Amino acid sequence: MKTIRVSATNARNNFFNLLNQVMYENTRVIINKAGVKNEAVIEPKVPKEEELKKRMKILKETFGIWKDVPDSRIYDDRLRGKRAKEYLKRARKWDV
């Protein structure tokens, strides 16, 4: 796991960038504040194996739930845009 150290000011100014690094790039962020001995650590939550098995069971039970629903209904009611169309194609192929 990659670890980066940043100042509190830098963390405040780049919060969403740091959050994306934690969530999507498996990065630990350590935030230091000037004049304070303590530091804040933000790291991704790694799900336990039982939790992953439970999620997979739910996904397998619901697999194919959207196969008979017209695309236009899904786009209008729940998802919008190009990314939604791409996600729907992947979901129908079980490639999520």
C-alpha cells in the first residue's frame, strides 16, 4: 500500500483528490498539522472475506435482473449519461 504525507492545509485544499487516491488507488494518507504531535491517518477499508462472500451471493441472486427491462426505462429513471450506458452493458455481461 502506497503512503503519502501531506500538511493539513494541503489536505484541505486537495481533499477530493486525496479521497479519490484513498478509495481508488489503495493509498494511505497521513495528515500532519504544524505544531501538533498527533497526525491523522486515512486509509481504505479492506472488506473481510465473509463480507465479500456475502456480497457475491447477493450479486449472483440478482444477476440478470435488468435483462428484460428496456434501456430507455433504466436511463430515464435511474441512470443518466454515457457512463451509465457503459455500466449497463458491463452489468448485463456480468463484468462489473
